[in-house]
Amino acid sequence: MSWLPEFTSKNVRINKPVLIEGLPGIGNVGKVTVDFLIDVLKAKKILHFKSNDYPHTVFVNEQNLVELPTIEVYWKQHNNSDILLLAGDVQPLNEHSCYEFCNTVLDVMQQFKAKSVVTLGGIALRHVPKHPQVFCTGTTTDIISYYCQGTQINQKLYGVVGPIIGVSGVLLGLAGQRNIPAVSLLAETYGHPLYLGINGAREIITILNKKLRLNLDMQKLDKRISELDKEFSQRTKEVNALHAQQAFARLRGKIGKDVSYIG
């Protein structure tokens, strides 16, 4: 097995949890969502995955020290039910590794007799959506109906997006093979590699808050999200402006320095 779950808390009793996956992807919508939930729920880390299939890289942290990438599971007991949050810095390196990782995750979930799996992701747009829609697909009509009922989720995903790539897709499909009900919530976001889909994450959190009865204070969360959104929106504008300047500079280099406007 190339992915080995290593428990960091051995005295935790987990029974019939809901697993929520949010690893890096388009707009990092899933990662932002799960990182928010870990923070506001004060979830406890219970295991991490050891592997030689992590990307060959390290990250520099705020203390200017290097850290290897990690994928971890956090636990929170809420309203007499268990919630597990799958979070991390990266996705598995390739297709084979992705399948092995997802099967390892589901092996652990079956040990806990998991009730369901929720995977999260983004749908890339060419512009920043002011009011991101959330789309839904899943392994059974029952679980799709449960998450869509009483929400603004759009169920008409067919023809809107192509394949769901990475852990968010493979975990969904393999859960279905094991008869674990699974659903994917995908929020619209700007398809720029440096953009954080914070507003899309907010829409997904609202749905999870309602359907899993998390009792989150959405006003406090909205304030934090608004602050982050302003910060990263400004960064995105600066990046876009820089890219436009670089593109124009390359164009001028090709056709002459005196060109200032092309229509």
C-alpha cells in the first residue's frame, strides 16, 4: 500500500461519520471550505497519511522553515454524530496514486461504518462570479435529493461540466462501488490559478451548515469571508493587470515599440 493511515489520536471513538473531503483543486474551493470548517468547529486531527507518492516538493511556512506536504483527517462530534474532514496541502501525484489513496480513505471509512461521503470542488468560469451557483451530483438519487431539498443547489450538472478530476471525483465513484452514499458539491469560481474561490466556499458552507445541522454563526463567518474576499480580490486584480502588461509588452516586442493600441 503506497498510502498508510497513521493515527495521531488513538482514544477517539468514531461511529457512522459523514466524511467531507476538500483538497486543493479549481479555485481551491474545497480546501477553503474544509479549512474554514476545521477552524470554526475546532476539529481535532486524528490521523495523517504517510506516503512516498506525495509531490516532490516542500512548502516554506510563516517562520521561513520548510514543511513536507500533508493530507490529514480531522474529527468533530456534533449533535451526537461524527464529522470527519479530509484536508491537505496537495492531491496524489498521478492517476494510479489517486485510486490507491481513495481506496485507502474508504477502507478507513468502512472501519468507522461511514454514513456518507461529501466531496467538494469548483467549476471554473472565465470571470469572477458575484453570486456563485452550487451544482450537485452523486451516487444515488436519494442523497442528491437530500442535499438539494430546501436549498438553491442546481441539479442540472450534465452538459455543464466535464469529468470531475482528482480525489473529488474518484472518491465519489469508488464510494458508490462500496455502496457508501456519496455526493459532490461543486461551486462556480474564477478559473485563475491564483484565485481563491472564497465566495463559492461560502455557498457550500451554507448548504453544509443547514444539511448537517452544524449551527454555525454565519454572520461571524460572513465577516471573516468578506475580509478575505476583499484581500484576495485585490490580489487577483493586481495579478490580472500584471499579466495584461506582460502580454502587451510581448506584443509590442513583436510588432514594434510605437504601438499603443490595437483594435
